[in-house]
Amino acid sequence: MLQAARNALRASASEADAVFLQRFFKTGPGAYGEGDRLLGVRVPATRRVARSFRELPLADLQTLLHSEFHEERLLALIILTDQYRRSTPETQARIYTLYLANTRRINNWDLVDTSAEHIVGAYLLNRSRKPLHGLARSDSLWERRIAIMATFHFIKMGEYEETLKIATRLIQDTEDLIHKAVGWMLREVGNRDQATERAFLNQYHAQMPRTMLRYAIEKFPEALRQQYLKGTIPT
């Protein structure tokens, strides 16, 4: 089945798309995706393959996670999120453990964003959140992004405290991809509870990187956006 899944991905690959995706995922020297390889498979096609191979065993999914090809890693993560949703608590624990043991292979923003909330966030919803804070302290950009993106699951459950704690820890992060993720999650909090988001922004907006702030206030009325951007929010 593993080889059949790989063959199905390659049947949807395009050389032109591979060239485009290499640029899109910043795979050049010094970029965040340096050295990654792309087959040239678009996400809808990858999801179709995932539906056909949704019962791949965890050992095969771990093998895919260690692939040199981006789309094979994405395929593994799409299937893992689907299996997590359908599994028993015992299998969910195995998937969560496999995920955290292989974070170095979850090494681009789309791979994180496809999976972190659905596996890490879902598993930790009713458990200790200490693993998130360990990830947030990591030297790995991707582990830090997993930490904040995992909290999207909590946000959807109406729980915002962990998002704000992780956001506070990451405010001084130097990576643009963290600025965007934190700002995005703050915006999602505000979509549900603007008073909570604004209380956080009133305390921290002057310390936040510009990109993070812009993402966080994207849906605010223009006059209010300008107040935050100019630092003229009344204290």
C-alpha cells in the first residue's frame, strides 16, 4: 500500500508545478524551506490520494514523514489527522506520540498548519499544556509554530487562555512565520471574543512586531486599526 500511495501522488505531479512550488515554499539557500524537494502535486490532489489511502498503518505513515519529498510528508499528515479523528483513545495517543517524535520532519508552515491543531491541540485539550510550552521554547521555528497553531483547537472550543500565554512567550520571536501565526491566532480569538483580544493588544501592541500586529487587527474597523498601528489607543 505504501508504494501504491507514492505512485498515486506521482501520477498527479507536474514539472511546472514543481518549479512553482519550489519557489512558493522558499526552498532556496538560506530560506526557511532550504533543501526541501517538491514533486509538483497540488494540495487537492494530495487530499484525494489521502482519501484513497486513509487506512495506511502508522509505520508506513512514519516512513512517509521521513520522505525527502514535501508532498509525501503532507500526505502522511493529512492521513494522520483523519485517523486521529476516527480512532480510539489508545490510537490517538500513539498518533500524538508519533507526531511529537517526528517534529523535525514537520518542517514547513503548511505541514504544521494542516496538522497541529487536529493532533496536538486535540490531544492536549483535556490534558496538561506543558508540552506546548516546551515547544514554544524550542530553537526550532517549526516546533514554535506547532505550539501556537495547536491552540487553534482550544480557540474553537471557546478557550483562549493558552493562546494568550503562548502568544506572550512568542512576542519577541525573530521569525516572520511566527509573527504571522501568532497574529493569526490572536485574530481568531478576536473573531469570537474581541474584548479578550483587545485586552491583550492593549497590553502588548507596542511590543509586537509589525506583522504580528497587522495580522491580529486585520478585521478591526479602519479607525481602530490605525489607532493600534499608531500607538494611540487610550490607556
